[in-house]
Amino acid sequence: MSALVALRQWLAAWARHLRVGDGLVLAAALAFCVGSALSLWQGGRPDKAIIKAGGKVFAEVDLAVPRVVEVPGPLGSTRIEVQPGRARVAADPGPRQYCVRQGWLTSAGAVAICAPNQVSLALSGRNADYDSLNY
Amino acid sequence: MPIMTPSTIERPIIPTADDHRVARHAAAAIVLTVAEAAIPLPLPGVKPGLANIVTLVVLARWGWREAVWVALLRVFVGSLVLGQFLAPGFFLSLAGSLASLAVLGAAMHLPKRWFGPVSHSVLAAFAHIGGQLLIARLWLVPHDGVFYLVPVFALAATVFGLVNGLVAARLLEAELAPPPGGRA
């Protein structure tokens, strides 16, 4: 308990040197820290979904508006669902369903590949966080 | 005999009290720089900058010109002592110091009622990282990737700016109110 009081006194002795403007400057500095971290570290917010079928670009879909794209492949039709800021493979005729199980893709550079049906869905943005095809 | 203008060679250089004071403060700053170099730090560029406490005290007590002398002497001599003179770190340090001195020159005119050494310190620390990043971006790492570390540098500038400013404020208080029997 006395340690707590001592700590508080010690802090108060230092805080005595802070003036009103100093608080403002510190608040601005912290705001700059948070702001720069948010804007610089968010990276890879996707703005576009690139859908390929058989190696060729089938469609480039804007991620701003929700829609569903049906992509034809050798096994049947792959259904790709787009919502604001994210996209997923909703249904695929392939046997193992890897691309469907990947779920929603949310960051630029993320890719879902339905290899059996030769369909891929990739998100692209201004600055991609990572390249998910690089191992 | 013709009147001769005194030659600069013959004129003896007599250090004034001001020179002595600058030298004393610069020496203190250099000691702090060297001591700080012994502290292991996780990231290049993130340093407490303890020597800036001296700059802040000199700025508050003796004015901007003298603070410039002390800060630049510290940069040059500190880098010579550490074997960093003309190395990249020296130019980063010089750019940071020049930027923060420029900002201090403006910040010292803020109303004293509201803005104390802590404000000066935090603003100077931000100017310091600004100057360093500018040199780093233009010359050492010509890629926007250096700005990725801005939040880390900004946080360090805030924390160390606060700490250095508080220490400077306390030193100033102790200096301006000489204790009875103590030296002024």
C-alpha cells in the first residue's frame, strides 16, 4: 500500500512539470502514432477481384458492390460471391472443395484456386500485403 | 610607423565565459551520447537521445544560438569519439539535429505559460525523426519501405520526447532555484 502511495507521489512529482500545452502536444503525438500505424500498416485493402477460368481472365469485379458470378469450367459451374471488401468461392464442382473451404478472402493478394475446374479467384489492391502463391 | 590592422595569426584567441559554458555543456552532451551508445537497442534509429536533455536545458537558459552550438558540437565530436564520423549514422544524426534545432527555434516562441520543455522535447523529437527519414529516403534507402517504420519511430519520439522533456524541466527547476549552500 505504501509502495502505491510512493509511486503516486513519484508520478505527481514528474507530472508537475507538464503544462496544458504539453498535454496537447502529447495528445497530438499519440494521435499521429495511431494514425500513421492505421494508415501505413493496414496494407492490402483489396479493391478488385480477378476471376480466371482456364488461365484466362474471365472477369474483373469491383469489390464495392455485392454480386454473384457464375464461372464455367470443364467440370461445371463455379459460383463466386462478391461482397463489399471481400469475395469467396461459394460453390464449386471440384471433388475436394479446397477453394470453397478457404472461405472469405479479405486481403489484397489472397487467392483461392479451384484447380479441378480451372477457376481461380484473386483479390488485388494498391499494395498487396503478401503473395499467397509464394511458398 | 604605418597603422597596421592586426593580423588574425597574431591575435591570440581568448575563450570567453560563453565559450567555456558552451564547451561544458557540449562535453556533458557528448558524455551522454557515448554512454547511450553502450545501450543495446532493438532497432536502428530508435534511441533515447539523452544528449538532447542538455540541448533543451541550454535552449531554455541560454537561448537558441547556444543550443545550436552545443547540439552540433555534440554531433560532430560524438561521432568522432564513436568512430562514426562521416558514416551514414553521422549524416542521419546531423540531419535529425538540424531539423530539430530548426523546430526548437520556432517552438521556443510558443507561450511559456502553456508550453514547457516537454512540448519542446516532443516537437524536436518528431523533427528529428523527420529529418532522419528524409535523408534515409533520399539517400540510404531510396524506397518508400522506410516509411513502414514511421509508427515505431513516432512512438519512440513521443515516449523519449516526454521523458527527456520531463528530465530537462526538472533540471531547469533545480538550476534556477539554487539550494542554500549549494553551487548555483
